[in-house]
Amino acid sequence: MGAARNNESADEVRTELPEDLGEVSDFFRAIGKQIKLLRERAGMTQKELAEQVGYGEHLIGAVERGTRTPQPELLVATDKLLDAGGLLAVTKDDVMRARAKARIRHPAWFRGYAALEIDSIEMHDFATLDIPGLLQTEEHARAVYAMRQPPLAEEVIEMRVAARMARQEVLARWPRGMFSWVIDESVLRRPLGGWEVHAAQLRRLLEVGRTRGMVVQVLPLNRSEHAGMGGPFILITPKGRPQHAYIEVQTSSRLIVDPEEVRIMNARYGTLRAQAHGPEESLALIEKILGER
């Protein structure tokens, strides 16, 4: 879960979500079904629709499944393209209200970071254990939750997957913020959920890495120096506010606001980017790993 990926095991047994979560999720799924029906009626694939409206195929699929909040711009563009006669466009205000309600559905320990993430204009993530949450496919996220110990109930898994997918809407906003990720190579070589799930996840990384305003870098295993031995962390800058840092380990989390501490972590992240492969070389390595099976 990006920011929450290492701190959920003890808290996820608590469903600290408002009682109408199911209602909001059902609303998003209903809109997704409408889009899918209209798309198929028009004889278009998800990829074709994505190209026409200027969004990624991954996003269109997630919206149709109801695991991502449809952006108002997407609803208007899709309505026009699929000749829906206002059926989709008219829902945009309701979607915005539902999205606002969904924003407070995180467990108490995560809400501080989640509030910053919603308004972020810049985010940099160093990952050592798993794919950052904002980049995870739905199948990868479900596999990660399913392997939790002690095991989670199926309904908790599905709620957590939906919440994680909904957070990814920050990547689809426009104007887009600045995002970068430095991912340890070991993460790319650990096929969580099995190779089919992992391969789809690697392809998702390639898609993100080729998106303007987003940079994916890989820290190779053969480096003799490593500036991130202290563990994963996130640097995040909400609109109109100073940069913060966020760290987690096991069941503890900390939002860092002290300017000097944030400065040090910023410098550390800069060193990690210098030690990692460049963006093009990183994408080439991901493609190489994909081709090894």
C-alpha cells in the first residue's frame, strides 16, 4: 500500500470504516458497469477507449470494475465518445461527493498520511519490500492481503483492495503532480501472487514509467553502496504546505515534519536516485525480467 504497506497486519482486523462503505462501492461499480456496457455496445476494447479519452488502459479497467473512482473529466469524455446522452456526465457531481466521503475511510493510524496524499503535488517513494501501493495492480494487492498472517477475512481483503485502488486516483489527476519511485531490484524479482500476477504487475510498472511526470527507477542488486539501508520511506509535498516524510516498520508509523529531518531524508533520496539505474535503463531491466520467463 505504498505508505501503508508495512503497517497493516495488526490493524486490518479492525474494519474502521463508516457503515455505508458498501453503498459507495456499489455506486462506483454501477457506474463502471454502465461504462463497460456502453463501450461494448460501441464495439470498443478497453485499450481503444483508453487511447480515445487519453487515459491508461489499466485505469479504464479499474473504473469498469468499480475499484477506482472515475474522474469527472473521464466521465464527460466517455459520455461524449460513447454517445451516452448525458448518462455518465450527469453523475460527476455525485461521484465527487462519494469520493469525498470515501476519503475518510482509512483506519485512524493512516488518516494523517492519507490526508496529505490526497492533496499531494509531489511524491517520492523508496521501496524495499513490495511494489509501492500507488503502483500496485488489483491482483497484486489482493495477493498481498491474502498472504497476511494471521489471515484476514475475505470481506476485509476486498475492502482493503478497494481502498488501495481508490487511492491511485491521485496519479490520474490533471494537472499532474511530480512522482518518482526508487524500487529495489529484489522487489521486482519476488513474484508475489505467482508469475502471472507478477508479470501483470511488471507491465504496470512499465506503463507508469512511460507516463509523463512519473519516473520509475530500479536500485540494482550489484551496487556496493546503498544509501537506503535504514529502510523504505516516502517524501510527500501537499499543495501549499512544506514537504513531509513518512516511514513505517511493522506496526509503527511516523509522519515526519521536522524540517531538518525531512532535509536529511531528501538528501538521502537524492543519493538513492544517483545509485539507481536511470529511468530508461530501469525500464529495460524490468523488460528483461519479464522476458526471463
